[in-house]
Amino acid sequence: MIWAVIMAGGAGTRFWPMSRRNRPKQLLPIVSKRTMIEETVARLAPLIPTERILIVTQAEHQPLIRKVLKRFPSKNIIAESCPRNTAPCLALAALHIEKQDPDAVFAALPADHLIRDAGLFRLHLKVACRQAAGHRHVVFGIPPTVPHTGYGYIACKEKTGVEKAVEIYEGLRFVEKPTLEKAKEFLKSGKYFWNSGMFVWSLSFFLRSMEKTLPEMNQGLAAIRSAIGTRKEQAVVKRIFPCFPNISVDYGLMEKASSLCVIKAQFDWSDVGSWQELEKISKLDEGGNALIGNTLSLDSRGNIVKGGKRLIALLGVEDLIVVDSEDALLVARKDRAQDIRKLVDELGRRNLGQYL
């Protein structure tokens, strides 16, 4: 059977000042009236029922997710005792699935992506799961449209098949975020995809691969495996999880993969990684401004504005990001969108924790 693991442990620092420690990006209604995690769960139905969806999040966010997803099985919201990136997150979830369904295939999905055509996404997911059942590492590859330097890439060989109009490629290797020159080369060659961060494996193949590529986790995972479902589980995870390496599944597992299958994503996708993404997914006014909330623009072009209770009025400005929250106002050049996390780091250094 198909399971899904939704990774919801991120801090969303590039979406400050809306995204905060006590309400990160995945718990905000950024792309619709629903929160991003609600959108993620909803697009999986009816292919995967909530009983076969696990959400892994930081312990402090567990009650918040329960509050947002009122009808979601509470036992399926798994708490990490501390942030340890996606490889330990997925290993923990895999052990929970193993306890219930050792023959499962599971998809690893970030909680904060925007995918507009849910039906087409589910079609791709079915194809990916059939490929994963053959003991392969499967990743959704996004056809690049611009020489983006903020994404990792996947180098591919030729197309190996088509199933229900979904194209399947043999992957060669993962490539880290490139320079602009390299990104232009990748785009021109037509042999590279963006790494979407969405993966599919058979459960047994994933666990065996983790044992080989991250052997330093084996002893801890064995202890957690024996504790799952017992009264000791919470204490064992709390003791062992912080000892795991802080490493992504991309670096820890996928970059070492020898049987890599790439599913070409033909659905509309955005990782909603920064405020700048709103320009791509919002309806723009005649000046090319993305205006959300209580806003007014006059003689202004190319701005991204997220209003709150107060009116935000623009006059004769260009290429700005302006975000208003209850206690903080962000004004930044649009080309510095990726650096907003530096502001968050600076708030921490200046002991301004009330704004985090």
C-alpha cells in the first residue's frame, strides 16, 4: 500500500515576519485560505487516506498541527525531539510505517509546496510508486524554466519510458546549487531537472539503503525500532534522536544512489521558498505588482506586498518586498529575498527573541 510522510519540521525563516517559531510557514495560509499543510494533506486524498499519512514535525509544533488538522489522526503526528534535517526525519517515520506495513511504498513530501493540479499530481505519484516498488530511488524532477541558482539539479540520461503520459528518466547524479553560469549550461543542455525534494521508495529498500549510506545511525534506529509502540517510545526518541547527524536525505542518501529514477513533473509546482515566489503564483496588477491584503499602489512596479490590518500604500517605488505583521514590518529589495533568513539570524544575535 501507498503511504505518505509529510515533512513539517522547517522553520520557514525566509517568510519572516509572517513565519515565526510558534507558527512557521507550513502553518500559514500563504497560497490560499487554508494553511500549506492543509493543502498538502488535501491533495493526497483520495489516493492515500489519512490513516496512511504521517506528519513529522518539531515537538513544539505538534499541538499546533493537531489544532489545524482537527480530523487528522493524532497518533500520526510524530514529534522530533529536536531539528535534525530530513534524513533522520524520514528514518523515524519509516520505522513507524514498518511497524504497521513492512511491505509499504512511501512518498516523502514537504509540507510547504504549492501544486495546483492535485489530480495530475496523484497520477504522477501512482507512477512513481510503481517505479519505487522495483527497489529504486525515485525523485520528482521539475523541468527548469530559468537558470535558477537556488535549487539543486538532477542530471539525467535519456527517457526510459512513458506510463499514462508520465515520462520516466534514468537519473545520473544529484548536483548541488550551481553558479549562474552553470545553471545556464544546465538549462541549455536539456538534460537536467530541478530537484523537487519529493521522493518515493519501497520501505524495505529505503531502510536498507539508509543502513549502508548512514551507518552511524544504525544503532540508534535499532533502539527506536524496538521501542515504537511501547511506553518507552517517547523517552527513547528523546534520548537518541539528538545524536543523529544533521543531514538531508539528499546528501545522506540520494547523492549516493546507484539506481535513480526521475519522474518528469508535468504539474504546476512551486516550492514557495521565499516571498519572491508570490510574484509567480499571484495575479499581478497593471504595474506587475503582487498585492495581497490591504494594499494600494500608485506609479509603482514589480513589488511584492503582503498586507495586514493596516493599509500599505506604495508610491513611485520598484522591486520591493513589503510584508506587514502585527509586530514587525519588513521592507527589502526583491533581489535580497533569499537573505531574509540573515535578518532572522541577526534578531537572534541581538537577543530580540520576541520577534522570532
